[in-house]
Amino acid sequence: MNYSSLIIAVLILLGGAYLLGRNRARAIASQGIRLHSLPTHYGALMALWTGLPPLLLLLIWGLAEAPIIDHLLIAQLPEAIQQGTSSEIQLTISKVHNLAIGAGIDAAPELEPAVRHLIDLQQRTLLLHSGMVLSLALLGIALTWRRIKADMRARTEVESIVRRLLFASSGVAVLTTLGILASVLYEAWQFFGKVSPFEFLFGTTWSPQVALRADQSGSSGSFGAVPLFAGTLLISLIAMFIAVPVGLMAAIYLSEYATPTIRQYAKPALEILAGIPTVVYGFFAALTVAPVIRELGESMGLAVSSESALAAGLVMGIMIIPFVSSLSDDVINAVPQSLRDGSYGLGATKSETVKEVVIPAALPGIVGAIMLAVSRAIGETMIVAMAAGLAANLTANPLDSVTTVTVQIVTLLVGDQEFDSPKTLAAFALGLVLFLVTLVLNFVALKVVQKYREQYD
């Protein structure tokens, strides 16, 4: 069985185990014996012990199988290849894998023993782990079946297992975050070992074109990231000037003033904007908005670049409107109606109630929506690449062409690159700066919420 078939088989056994456990508990209860837990708890317990161990084994096997097979495969390679560099050995192993599945372009007679050995290993491991997984699932059914008795604390055990699963899920999220941060820190540390942090953070020239080989002539490169930070800030500010007022006012209208009929059609229509792919927004910005801005600017005697920060910021602001409006609308609707009724009872008008009661009560959620929109704007790549260009210009003029940190990260990592050169490592340094900026924004938002949040009983 392949992995998909094994997972389907385990899920079928899991469902069958649930029915067996529940029916066994019901059979005991039908004899007039009082059960400690509900029959569904006994079924859930049998299902958990039937499904969790095999799925965990599948996960561990899937992570360990490829490295073990590749290690065993090296012994079957020609001695000349075994004595080569690690990159040459990995390239040969990849070729053997391709030949084993019939995807090899050129026949390699010297690799035939390795290909046959690989096919034999794959067949054996597939048979072995299929038998182990199914046996483990059946063993879980058998052992749990014997344990089901009237005084068994099935509910307590199920809740304990679920609690540990939730803790493990949280741990995976935390460990993933720490792993990403550690990898970025390691690569950024290598970059700052080759380029001065002062030059990177305060330099005003960004030209990461370095020689790819020792015998190749080329510039040593300039890694001043200030133009990238300035371009990111400029486009994000333009987007926020569009998204925050429009999105917040749309949320206030939909939650406080719109009739149910209007809200029924306006809210889904507004949220359609969130489902449009960013590349479509990029086309719209490059082919429609940018030419209109250029023609309008030229009619007023202004020099407008064909790719401008204003075009990218305007379209990005339109794209972010649903993030602000939808979240703000949900938060405003969550404000208790009793607060509104109390304000009306004191003689306040609807607009006064919205300004003095509803908005202060919903402020934490609104700030969270704005922070999500800011993070979305900072991380946007496609619209900027298509509408604002790739030129790292240090300017505050929205009519000029600029670029952002995320666009440069993509540019630096596209194609065949050496991951020990300053040009490629610069992408990780930029990613670290983005992480720190996001962390600071979240800290500031938390302080704003703590200072201005209204407390209601």
C-alpha cells in the first residue's frame, strides 16, 4: 500500500473501532450495569488508540525513510562516485531515483545495480511499514476492546488524550516559529559577517550585484537597504490611507446604518475583493491604474513614472479594504446592544452613540484589524513588482518608481544562486528586519489598546 491507501485504511479502521467501542459499551449498559461514561466516550477512546499510533508511525516513517534509503543506496554506487563530493553523490542519487521511476533521460549502465537495489528497498520498506501500520491499528482495537468495562473512566482518558493532542499542536506551532526564526537568524548572521550591519541599515545605495565566480569580474555590490525600507513604508502608507478610512466607514455603515437587505448583498460584494488573486490586482494596477495616473499627471505638468508607488499603493489599498471592513464589522457587531440602548436612553443620537460608545468598545478589535492590514501591505509582493517596479530609488515622491523589501527578497532568491554569497544572504537579512518591524508594530498596537480600551461591566 502507498501512503494514501494506508491513511484511508487507518481511517476506516478508526471509524470501525468507534462503532465497536460504542456498541460494546451499550451492550454492557443493556445488562443493567451503570457505566462510568457515555457509550460515545468508549467509542472515542477505542478510535483514538486505533488511529493515533499508526498515524504517528506513518509520520515518523515518512520523515526517516528517504534519508535511510539514500544512505543504503550510496554503497551501491560506483566507487568513483562514492569518493566524490557530497553534491556529486546527491546528484547521482537523484538520477538513480529518476531512473527507478522511469523518468531518466539518459541510460546509465553503471547505475543499474543501484537502480535495482533502490526498487528492491522501496518494495521491502513499503511491505514492512504497511504491515506494521495495520498491525498496530488492529492491536489498538484488540487491547482497547479488552479494557472496556463498566468502571473504566473512558471520559477522563479521552479528555486527557485530547488535551495532550492540543498541547502537541500548540507545541508544533511554537517550534515551527522558533525554527523559522533560528534559520533566518543563522543566515542573517552569515550575511552580517560579510557586510557591515551599519552599511546595511543606514546605507542609501542598493545594488546587490556581486561576482558569482572567483574568475568573474563584477562589482563588490552595495547593500544599503534604506531605499527598500523607504519604498515599503511609502507604498504601505498610501495603501493604509485608502484601506483604513474606507474599510472602517464601510464597517460602521454595514453594522449600524444599513438595512438587513442592503447588508445581505453589500457585505458579500465587499468581501469578494479579498478573493481576487493578487496577480489580478497587479494586472489592474499595471494596465489600468498606472496609465491613468501617468496621463493625469502629465496633463498637470508633472513627471510621472510609468511604474509608480502611487499606482501600487492605490490598488493595494483597494485589496486590503475587506480585511479592515470585515474584521471591524464583526467586532462592532459584538458590542453588547445594552450599551447602545443605554446611550439612547440618555438622549444620545445614533452618531454620538457610534462615536462615544460603540467605537471605544470595539477599539481593540479595530486596532487588530488595522494591524492585520498593515502586515498584509508590508508583505505584498506581486502588486509592487508589477506596478511599482524593481528600482531601489530613495524618494518620498509617490509618482516615482520604488521597490519594497519583499520584492527584493524574491528577486534575490530567483534562479540558480549560491547560498553563501552576500547577494543571496541579503534576502535573509531583509526577512529578519521584516520580522522585527512586525514585532514592533504588534507591541505598539498592544500598548495603544491597553491605553485607550474602555472597561465595561
